[in-house]
Amino acid sequence: MTNDCLSNFSTIYKVTNLINEKFYIGITSRKFIKRVYEHRELKTTDTSLLKRAIKKYGKENFKFEPLWYCQSFKDAMYEERRLIRILRPEYNLTLGGEGTLGRKLTQEQIKRRGESPSPLKGKKRPIWVIKKMSEALKGRKLNLTNEQREKRRQQAALMREKKKKLGRPYSEKCREWAKKLALSRIKPVVCTTNGLVFDSTKEAARYIGKPDKRYKAIWRVCDGERASYCGFKFEWESAS
């Protein structure tokens, strides 16, 4: 596979310390050579474990090797997380993927963050920031009118009343459907195929060898919504 073809793939790679056998698992959506150069570059402010180890042991004592290539960066992130979970590399600070998921701060880092003041504390916003915020708020109604407040009170009262009711309110259509189902369980049914009479659609379903819950299909045949069910035709006894 040529370098031009590999430029469209995301690479999962491994960096191994040849002195103590500790290693690092990483991914990149750019060319693998560029990512290796970034790791080996010492004139950076990166303070990760891998960068500190390269500065300590020397970049000539680290081996960079691609493990495999993925067609999408999303697949590469998934494989990186899986490898980190299985292999437990010593130089990885996170669980893999984007972000800092799984990174644990030391007590010194936590203390340093708590003591450092906010960069915006005691500073005034620039004029261009104030103007931009003012333009964004123009045309917005920040204060509600009495009608809007009353409408919100009514909506809140309605929601409280709904919560007090047990179960959700059913529509008339749902009630009619439930009534038909209840009646169909006890309403006699005639099988016009063989002339047998059943006390209910459930009993007819048992005769066919189907579970009781299939009585709905027989009920639809009786109502004319289906032509037949499993080769049998049915109708209500009163209609026969």
C-alpha cells in the first residue's frame, strides 16, 4: 500500500521505549511520519509522560511502528480504546479517544489548579466584546409581560394536575379499541371453514394451535379486516 493511499486512513501506532520496554498507543488521522516527528520534537511545551521519557532517555531509544490502519477516525478511536484497555500501556494518560477521559490528576496538580487565579478575574471586557454581546441581545424580550406570566402559571398548574392522575388519559378511539378487544374475548365465533363454534376468539386460536395472544388476528377476520387466518375463515356467531 503506497503512502498516497495511506494518507486517507487513520493510523493506530505504538511507541516503545527500548530501555525499559514501556510503550504508548496512539492514533493519528494525518501522515504517520508527521506524527512521529511531533513526538520526537523536543522544543515543545508538552509535559506528557511520553514526551518526558523521550527527553530523559533520548529519541534514539524509542521505536515507532504503525500497528494497523482504519478507514475512519471513529473506528481508529474505538480500536485505540480497546488496545489501551487490554494492553495497559504505561505512557498513556487517558483511556483513549478524544478528550481526557480516564486521566487522573496528582494531588500537586489539583492543588496548583485550585491556587491559580482565574485569568479573567479583575479584568474588564474589551469594548468589542461588550458591543458584540449587546448586538446579540438586541430584539430579545428579557422581561415577561403579565400575559406571558399568567400563561406560564396556567401551564404549570395543568402539568401538576396531570401528574396527580394515575396513568395517562386515553382518547375515545383508544377506549373503543379496548372495548372491542374485551368483547372479542367472550363473544362467540363461528369458523365458516368447518362449521365449528367457539366461545371466544382465544378458544379459536387454541384450536388452530396458536398462542392466546393471536386472538386479535381472528378478531380482524371477523370484522372483515382480514380475509382469513392460517387458512381458516371466521365470523361472529350473531352475523352467521
